[in-house]
Amino acid sequence: MLVPKLFVAGESDQDAAALLSVFDRAAPSPKETVLLATGEHGTEILTYADPSVADELRQTVLDFLGTI
């Protein structure tokens, strides 16, 4: 069984953004990577990032969940 994966990072969150490409190379498909225009990390994106970025994250997660 193939398990879908979603990897998300903020482009200015240097450690997470750098790991995004590592995860993309290492993880088998199906997978999706998303780089958001923020420096916030993890769930802090929902609280502290620009509201449009937080909305983009929410929609990305909902879209991903809609595929599984």
C-alpha cells in the first residue's frame, strides 16, 4: 500500500526549507512538497504568519486530505 505524504515548510525557515528537498528526494511517491512564503515554523504558521499564508496552509492540508 502506498502512503501519501505531505511536506510543508516556510521558505524563510531555513532548517525546515532545507529539509524539504531532502524529504522530497528520500520519500517514495505519492508525495507532495509545499514551500510557503513565511519564516514561521510548523503550526506557528497558523498563528503568526500572514493570514493569506495561513489560509494557503489550511487549504493545502484540506486538499491533501481530500486525496486520501
